[in-house]
Amino acid sequence: MQTRNVGPFEVHAIGLGCMSMSHAYGTPDVAEAEVALHRALDIGYNFLDTAALYGFGKNEELLGRVLKDRRKEYVLASKCGIFKDPDGGKRKIDGRPAVIRQTCEDALKRLNTDVIDLYYLHRWDRNVPIEESIGEMSRLVEEGKVQTLGLSEVSADTLRKAHATHPLTALQTEYSLWSRNAEIAVLDACKELGITFVAFSPLARGFLTGKLTDPDSQLEDGDLRKNMPRFHKENWDKNMKLFAEYKKMADDVGCTPAQLAIAWTLAKAPHIVPIPGTRHTAYVEENFGAIDVVLDAATVAKLDDLINQDTVAGPRYPAGVQVEIDTEEF
């Protein structure tokens, strides 16, 4: 089994993102998610990623209920810093120390565990100095409620400030062939500081699987991707023109398009751990198979040239979400 290090934890090189089992990508199928979670552990996944935000606690509850007797079999990552606004009921970024502490206390109960192995600040609250948010999270480490800390969607500068406050284990940011922002600065910063880079959405939110061909008809109302510019028809049609050549490359390599995308991510650097997400058992198995796909340098370079920030149409986030993140942009 190919492994990589996430701080003190040795994990399989491919982790499992659990968001879509409860949140963001259409109506959840709880029964299928339960089967998928057990199958994931059975075949060797041992790094699972969730967050308080996902389903407003439902995803943490799902893992805590379904895997309560298998807790020792995997490294558990969750996130604080975004949750439900108690007044308005909508998602709210809030990095105040008291809120972080309460979110962690509640998460431990939902997850049916005494400790969270890796706890991320899901988004930096610009109203709170990063040192204050990380400072409170460091106290959770001191108290044994959390083992290690991480950040999500921040710049290299913010990463360094946080790391100086308390050593960080991981930085999580979207990274795939069509979302290359991490290559501006944070990938190198992570390598320099000895921080693992956890790549979420390595399948480009479904684009690189080939299973999503018409967002207008295939995506449900309420699906997060409905508001993402790259999935709007004028951009989608342009992006799909890239997929034909990409699919041919997958065929030449002898793998599925999804496996090619994950294999590319693994090939980019040894300190990267991708966490493709799904709620389907078949895709849990397919994604895991990417570990056997070895890409030579020429193939990686060809993929780099085919799909990148200059060839993809549309920004990765709508304007209202873009202002919430701190990651460098091209």
C-alpha cells in the first residue's frame, strides 16, 4: 500500500472526502453513504475528511454513527470556522475563539470520539486575526481534544503567520488540473515548512470523471455547482472541448478519467494527499484504484499543457464566495 505522511500520521496516499454524503451535491443518500463508508475502510482508506459545515453537522453525525466501532481504523479530519448562523440559519464564517471551542465540543459529540486527529480552520475569518483563531485551536491540542491543526483555503502569507503561532500539520485547498492556484505559492510554502498539502476536489467537482456531461439537466436545484461559473453553459461548453483529448489520454494510459485526475495529483509532489469525494460505493472503489496508475513525466507535462488556468473557462468560485477565501489567485 502506497502511503504518505500527514504530520505524525501515516495514511494511504488517497483519502476520502465525505462532504457529498451529506451536503452540497444534491439530495443525500444516507443508506448508500453508510455502505460506501464501510467499503472505504474495508479496501484500505484510512484518512477521512469531514467538517461541521457539511449538512450543518449531519456529516459528522454520519461518520460518528456509522463508524463508531471502527474509529481506530482511520485518521479523522474535521473543520471549524464555518457553521450555521444562530440568528439567520445560514452558513457563517466565524473564527472567534469561543465559537471555535464550542464547535469543537459539539463536533466531538457528533463524531462519537474523544479526539479529532486533524482539525482545520475551514476559512479564515478576516474579522479575527489568524493568530487568535489558531491560538484557541492550539489550546484544544493542549487539552487533548485535538491532535494536530490545519488550515483551508489560505495564502502562503497567512499560512506562515498561523504556523508561527502553532505548528501546522496540513493545508487543504482545491487542487486539480483545472484549479491550479496552489501552484502560485502555497504548494512550495507547504514543502518548505514540512506541511502536508491536502488536495480537495481533485476530480474538478465531477468534470474530470466524464460522468457529468450536462450540468443544466443533471444537477439538482440546490447543488452547489449550479452557482459555480465553470458549470454555466457558456463556460461548460468550452471546457468540455478539452475533455475529448483528456479522455483519449486516460484510454492511452489504461485507466478511467477519474483515476487519471487523481494520479496526476499524486505525481505532482510527494507531500500532496488528494481526497476525492463521493457518496457512491462504486466510485469509492474506482478512485482508490488510481494508486496503481503511474504517470511518466511526459504524460504529466501533456496534461499540464492541456488543462490549466489558461485553457479553462470561468473562475472557480462565484464572486460572493471568492471574497471569502484567502488563497492566491491568478
